[in-house]
Amino acid sequence: MLWACLIAVNEHLPFAVVAMGYLVGQIAQVIPVPGGIGAIDAGVTGALVLYGGKTSISAAGEVISHGLALLVPIVAGAVAFTLLPGEISRTRGRAQLPVPAPPVTPAPGPG
């Protein structure tokens, strides 16, 4: 996705360079920044610039890619969040139904 975002902002780096820049840039995850704000973006952008990308264009492509990567779970979570109340009420409705008693069969008598 990063490669496609870089092409969208007119940065044409080879796929292998983008893949290596992404992997090297992800090392920034180990930096203890609260919430990881900016560390991954700076790491990936820095790696792409080291491998020959233009600074502002590489940063723009990486920020767009990171935004899209965050958007996918947000959309999936919003769909689940809207469907959750209905599922909870259906489950509670099933749990409150009376359970029919099993039929009583007479015990065999002496005979």
C-alpha cells in the first residue's frame, strides 16, 4: 500500500526500495514514544529519503499510507459497533426464553 501511495503522490521508487525502506523504518516502533505518535512515520520517511526519495513527497506518501492503514480498522470497528446492540438484544432474548421441561416418563413398575 505504501508503494501505491508513493506512486499516487508522484514518487516513483522501485518496489524493492520501498519494501526495504518500510522494513527499516518500522524499527522506529521500539522507540518509547507515547502512543507511537510520529516515530513510525519519521522512521519510514527517513528510510525512504535515505534510499533516494524526495523528502516532502516521501513524507506525504507515507502519511497517506499510514492514514489508510488506520482507517481500515476504524471502519470495521464502526460497523461492528453499530451491529453490536442488536446482537446483544438477540442473545439476551434467547437466554430469557423458558426452557421446556423434558417429558416425564413413568418408571417401570414391578411386573
